Amino acid sequence: MEKVDIKSLGYEEIIESVIAIGEKSFRGKQIYEWIHKKLADDFEEMSNLSKDFRLVLEQRYRLPHLRIVEVQTSKVDGTQKYLFELEDGNVIESILMKYKHGNSVCISSQVGCRMGCVFCASTIGGLTRNLTVAEMLDQIYQIQKRTGDRVSNLVVMGCGEPLDNYDNIVRFIKMISDEYGLNISQRNITVSTCGLVPGIRSLADEEFQITLALSLHASNNEKRKKLMPIANKYSLEKVLKSCKYYFDKTGRRLTFEYNLVGGVNDTLEDAKQLIQLVKPLNCHVNLIPVNPINERCFVQSQKKVIENFKNKLEKCGINVTIRREIGRDIDGACGQLRKSYIDKKETIQ
């Protein structure tokens, strides 16, 4: 009999499973708390369960957990980049960012990515597979266990396209925000997408209170197609229409991520076009100085150009910030640490 991944089961599912094997329902609650509040990695840690019952659990279920392979800590701002190994030997990465308002973790949703955005290291090598619910949860759990500090904010913006792993993302959001687990407020959760229109609409219909962040990165279809292959399938008009649908369904202000690439999408004309696109929407624009990667020839826009771009948006009433650069002295960009680790491993072999 193939063992069931118990960490990916919801609260009610665990209670039903426990009842099905002849145990009282409160045992299910105890198990769920051990996994999702006390962050147990092994059934043996569940000390208020009998040895016989722990043996039954061991025989029926898997309790997967990630292994920390490497942690890079920025000397500049204390940001930490984690490289995790999965049970099948694949590796993923997560980032811990410490702010005055609390700790924020950016997690991965896939091993690799098939979206092909040209400035992103995550997509080099394509998609290997989706992450399970347990593998997404455990990125947060292992970081919280290692630091001893509560994670209060969550961003699904690491390796992978979250809406390309839709069913697991929805289950993950429900579990990480439920009262029986870490109970992270949905208002403190952001899910990023490159623009999968059907996924955006489906997520809107879930009526979560999470923030949707759209990776925009260009203010017209022609430039966006060159930077993001998904734009060949879904035009800016369709993507922004789905974003408006998301706002209408949830009432949550939209976030637009805009990577500023020197000489590519950072002119004042680009800014004018961007204003026309987003001004009708209730939104916030995040300007991101692109994080250069070895495999691409893109360079960061000059500081003066970035400021001019920001000022142009502000003068037209757009809510805009320049994202604070963090982790620049470590492999801070999405996929960089994973890519360098894989490259070293292949060189050794």
C-alpha cells in the first residue's frame, strides 16, 4: 500500500482518516497540530499519541520534510536565501526577509518553470514538476523552526508559476491561513503570476482575501512578447481585464510588478503607456531594478532613469514604489541559488 502524504491533507481530511481507522476524532486534531503548529518532522515527536498509534501512522502515512542544503545570509540587510532538497533529490529555494512589521517568506511553487520569462533564472532548464502542498508549506515551516521567529507575511513569488500549479496553490492557501495551523492572515499573502488569464479568473472566484501580483514588465504587447512568452497567448488587454475581474470579485487592490531593464522598458514613453494601462485600475505599481543574472545580457536601469520613471507615474496619480533591493550580495534573484548549485553539481560529476 502506497503511503499517503499526511502533511498535504487538510484538517477535516485528517480527522476523517483517523475515524476511518477506529480512532477518536480528537486524535486527528492532535496530529494536525503536531504537523502544522508544532511543526513536527517525524511521528515519533508526537508524544501525546501512544507508541502503537504512532506505529500505525508510520505504516500508513508519509510525513515529508525538506532538508536545508545551504543558507546564504546577506551582510548588507540580513536577508537569508535557503536552498532546500526535496525527497526526490530536486532542489528549490526560498527567501526570508526581515522587516520592522514582521518576517516575510518568499516561497517556490514549482521545481523550475516553463513560462520562459527571459530575465528570470527560474526558467532556465524548464519545468521539472509541481510542488506538493506539503513541499510549499514546509518551506515556511523549516525557516520558522530554524529561526525561532514567526512568519507573518508570505509571498508566492519564488521559482515557478503559482497558477500553473493551481489546485495545490488553492489548497496551500486554505491550509496556511486556517486557524488550526500557522493561521497567517490571507491579507498578508501575495500570489504572483505572469498572467495566466483562466487561473486569475478562477482564483478570483475562490474569493480569498489575498493580494494578486501581476508580473507586467512591459507597457505594450510587442515588448511584453519579447520579455515574456506567455504574452503570445494572452494579450495585455485580456490580462488586465482578468485583473479587473479579480478586483471586482475580491475588493483587493492589485499589484503590478515592473522589472526595469536598462534600455529596454524604462523610457518615459514606456512610463506614459504604463499610466494609460493601469490608471483605470485600483492598483499599486512596484518598480523593480532588474537583478542581473549571468545567463542573460540585461542590465539594471540607471538610478536617475528609475527615479524619472517613478516621478512620471506619481505625477499622474499612480501609487508607486521602487522595491528595496535586498540580498544583492547573495544569489538573491529567483532561481539563482538553485541554478548555481545544479551547475556545481554537474561540474563535479
